Amino acid sequence: MTTYAPPAPAVTPARALRSRWTALGVLSTGMLMTVLDGSIVTVAMPAIQNDLGFSPAGLSWVVNAYLIAFGSLLLLAGRLGDLIGRKRMFLAGTTVFTGASLLAGFATSPGLLIAARFLQGVGSAMASAVGLGILVTLFTEPRERTRAIAVFSFTGAAGASLGQVLGGVLTDALDWHWVFFINLPIGLAALLIALPALPADRGLGLRAGADTAGALLVTAGLMTGIYAVVRVEEYGWTAAHTLGLGALSVVLLGAFAVRQAKARTPLVPLRILRSRAVVGANLVQMLMVAALFSFQVLVALYMQRVLGYSAAATGLAMLPAAVAIGAVSLGLSARLNSRFGERNVLLAGLGLLLVGLGLLARLPVHADYVTDLLPVMLLASGFGLALPALTALAMSGADERDAGLASGLFNTTQQIGAALGVAVLSTLAASRTETLTTAGDSPARALTGGLHLAFGVGAALLLAALVVAATLLRGRPGKTG
């Protein structure tokens, strides 16, 4: 006797679209946690130092431990996502990050907090390395993909400014522990929704590309290089410590490149570097992020130490930047990319950012927020134009089998740019400030002068990004009518 089995319900186009956008929401939430965690801590640092007894040098490791783990493991995590399945990698990374956030919130000593921050960086690398790879396989139609990338990029672009607002409010209203506890409900919600929402994928299998030697070389090379950069402020650029670790990093990464050319199953197939879009977009991003990641750190420093703003007031003063970035990312970028092409929109966004940093390079000691700082916050909307266009260009050069790798590479250059930008611009600002102080300037005037130099160099980096984008990238021309 046969048993009647009703047919499976058909998946309508509308239902499939809702499913994809739910998955995008999960991926964007993961990105938001990662970006928030990178910026929310900066406002709470003085409170953390007072409570746990960090030394001034040791306090920097609250940021550095996260940055080293995150930046070093992105490439490896992206390739492992291609091999074992991107959904598995995203779920595992979100779990590690959420658990490490709980550990950080309960930390009672500097060592425990630094260890928890390193684990947070590991989890962030695992989850964020595959996010773009999942996105581009979900959204294959060009117009839909452009909109999806705009939403995804918004969470990254605006999350940094929102993190400072949230960090200031939580620290003043509750205490610093809550800048880590806030990740728990977000992480748990992301996990619960991700299980049914993200598409299942088995991956290529470890035998398809488990280049263990290459993984060890690139991870060690990136970790050594980033470690050398984040310690520059303490040792200086010409110290034996910096030069020795820098040379070791170059040797390790050189050995990795040789390995990739000869390995049967390379971690980073060199074919991906034959794409002008991939190479150009990653180079532009490194320059852009190097200039802009220090923006939020140095502007916050200026507001608190020169203008006398509190932590919460500093966060709120940065809020217009987040609103402007969000409005452009979600409301305009997708339509502009479709009409004018990603390359043209990228150039316009970089131009706005260049003007903004140019204005910061002339900040007065006694600034008025409305006339001196608010225009810069509004010009930050250029990031809402540049990042979605840049993301689309970077991912357009990779096919489906390398989507996780391209995603990991894009995130890696972002972190390398951030590390280099903070180290170089902060060191230049500190050196110039010390010189002006020795010459007899007041602390506020000396610090402002140091920031002028940092912002001027940042503007030069953005100018270089404009030149690279104009010469290397070839976006779609877009619609003309």
C-alpha cells in the first residue's frame, strides 16, 4: 500500500527573495558586531585602565590583541570557509566571538582581558572572512547584488561611528563591562537566525586546498608584520625591534608567495591576483582605510583633550557622520552605482573624503562644532559612496569557487590598512606634538599641531587612492539615460 505524500511547497520568487534578505540581515549583523567591537572599546579605555590597573603601554593591547588576531587570520579563515563550508565557518566564528565577549565582560585582570580580546579577534576573522563570499553567491542578479552590498557596506561604514556613540553612553550610564556584554544578545540572535537562514554549503573539502604550510607562513607573516606596526609608537620606526620584525615578516610573506606558485593546492591561488579589479580595489581600500581609520581615533582625541568633551559627548558629536554614511549607503549608493558605474561613484566618494581631511588639517585650537567639525562629519558621507562601490569592484573579479578567498583578502587589506594608518598617523601626531611642546607651545596647541600633520598625511593617502582608482579600476559605465 502506498502512502500519499503531499508535494513539497513550491518556493515562490517572493519567498526566495525574503529568505535571501533575511540571510543578508544575519551577515550584516555579524559585520556590525565586528566593526562595533573595533570602535566601541576606544571610548571606554580610560575606565578600563582605572579599573583593571593597566599601564599606559599595556592599555594599547586591549586594541592590539584584537587587531593582530583579526588581521592575521582572515586569509586562512576565508580559504577554510571555501573548503569546509562558509555557513559552518560563519556559525563557528560567531560562537567564538560571542563566548569571548562574555569572557571579556567578566575580566578581572589585564591578562584575562587581553586573552579574551585575542579570542574575539579569532572569532571575528572566522565570521567576517566568509560574509562577502556568502553574499555574492546569494545575490547573483547585478541590481539586487548592488543593493545587498550597499546594505552590507552600510553596517561596516556606519558601525564605527555608532560604536563610539554606544561606547560613550554605556560607559557613562553603566560601566565598561557593558561594551562587551552588549555583544551577547546580538550574537545569540545572529546564531539563532543564521541556522535556518543561511544557505547550506558543503565546501570543496579539505583535500581540495588544505595548504597547511602556506597557511602557517601567511598567518605568521601577517601576525609578525602587524605586531611590528602596532609597537611602532613604543619603539620607533628605525629601532632594531621594528626593523627586525619587519624583515622577518617580509621573509615569511615572500616564502608564502613562492609556496603559492608551486603548491598543488595553494591557499591563495595566484590566478586571483591576475584580476585588475581585485588588485586595484584591495590597494585602494588599504590606502583609504589607512587614512580614515585614524580619523575616528584622532578626532575623538581632539574633542576630549583639546575641546574638553566627555566620552558621551564625543560619541554624540560623531553621530552625524554615522547618519550621513548610513543615508548615502542605504539611500543613494545602489542607485548611483547602477546609473554611473562603481568606478565613478568610488572616485566621487574619495573626493568628498579628501576635502574632509583637508578641512581637518586646518582645525583651530578653539574650534566651533557647527562651523569647524560638522561639515567634516557630513563629508564623511563619501565613505558611504566609496565602500559599497569598492566592495562590488573587489568581488567582481573573483568567481564562485574563490568567493570566500576574495572576501577574506578584502577584509585582510582593510585590517592591514587600519593597523598601518593608526600606527603611522598616531606616531607622526605624537612626534609633532612633542616637538611643539618642547618649543614652548601650550598642550592644546601642540596636540592640535600634531593632528594637523596626521590629517595632512591622511589626505595624501586619499589622493594616492584616487590616483590608483582612476588608473587601475575599470568599472561598468552605468546607464546614461
